[in-house]
Amino acid sequence: MRHVRRRGRYVRVADPRWVAPLDGAHSAQHGGRWNAPGSFPIVYLTRGVPGARAFIRRKFADRPYGPELLAADEAPVLIETEIADESYVDVVTDAGCAAAGLPKRYPRDDAGGAIPWTRCQPIGRRAWEAGERGIACRSALGAAAGEELAWFQREGRAPLPLLSRRAFDEWYW
């Protein structure tokens, strides 16, 4: 696998009831793009607010109501953190996608369809078993959503710092 360096501010959309929004236990239990249910903990982050907004639009796309109808105490919050300068598996560049076993058009396949989680999860497993720190990747929500980071929460690794917690009305609109 190829690698890229990443550092700086990242954000996470979180349920306002989460006590520890930068904990990967939920993804370890339920899975995500890069980890299967019942596997290992990942904290899924996006590079900035545009990616967080794209996540909310996708989450509400199939619902008969939009996020504007949520009560303030039920609306997603935006958690801001900062990651240290480290090396991550590259699923950002064309060469990185190819080295990981994905099409250069990732997050789309050669026919234009979405790459399913089941295709990404074995790559995440290999990266985890190889001791990687995580996976920097193109957003599956499209180019406008920017870049995402699957930060591997490993035993002994310092936890991500919670820099700010912003209410939905402060960041979404």
C-alpha cells in the first residue's frame, strides 16, 4: 500500500447524546466503510465542514423530512479535532487507490457504480493487521465533500483531542 501524510483539523458529525464522540467503539460494533461489524475501532473523520454537510444531506436523502425539522437537542453536533502529522494508507491518489486494490475512479467502479463497503472492509482489515494508523481517502459522498480519514483507534495510541463541539445551527446552515 502507498502512503500519504496528513495532519491538522478534522471534524466528525456526532449524535448530541454521545458522551465520547471521538471513540471508535460504535464503528467496532456496527462497522463502517473500512471495518466490518464486530471488528476494530475506527473514528471516521472528514477534512472540513463541506464533508460534514454532505454527510447530513446523504443521511436525510431518503427521509420524508429534512434536518431543519430536528429539535435543537436532537440535531447532529460537529466535533472538531486535530491529528498529528502522520502517515496513512493512501486512497486519495490514483496510484494509492490502485495499490490498495481499488479502481483509480474510487469511490466509483469502472462502470460508474458506487464501491460497496464490503469491498473496502478487507482493505481496512489488511491495513489494521499491518499496524497502519488509518486510511486517508476520497469521500464516498463525492468530490465536493472533500477527503475523509479513517483514524484507527489502537491500544496505547493517544486519543484524539476534542477541540470544539458546535451545535447544528452553528455549522450546518
